[in-house]
Amino acid sequence: MQELEITDGRIVRIWWLLTWRTYAGAIIGSALLAFVISIIIGFVGSAMGKPDIDVGYITGLAGFLWSFFWYFVVIKMMLRKRFNGFRLAIVADEPAPSVEPDPSAVKS
């Protein structure tokens, strides 16, 4: 496996992928979650006779949690993506040591 030089162009490609996918998914996912949660809480609140329930904290927390987990999805996408001329990989620094059986543990 050939290690490539870290150039500004490669860094910008990686940064752009992380940035736009993270923000786009976080904003769209959070907005959809807030919409669905607001409708559900609105219906439940109306049915219980409490239509003035403040859903800001609940939708804010749901949006934060969605964004947090979405970031891990984006990192997984980034590691699978093939950029123009390179891809990212997780590589061990040293090869794993070979495991040889202990001769004293082997019975004849």
C-alpha cells in the first residue's frame, strides 16, 4: 500500500466531504425530527387538554442526538469513499505478530 503525500487539495476534498454531508444531514434530519415530534406532542397535548406544551427542549435534544450519531455515519461514508486518485484507510503501524503454538502445550 502506497502512502501519499498530504497536499492541500486532498485535505480540502476530505474537509468538504465531512462538512457538507455533516451539515446537510444534521440540518435535514433535525428539521424532520422536530417536525414529527412537534406534531406528535401537539396531538397528544390536545387530546389531554394541554395544547400549550413547549416542545423546544425535546426537539432540541432530539436534534442534538441525531447530529451526534449522524457524524459517525458521515465518517463511515468518508472511509468507504474513493476520492479522485486516493482513498482513506485505517492501517496498522506494525504488522500483527504471528502466533506460534507453544510446544509445551501440544500433547503427543
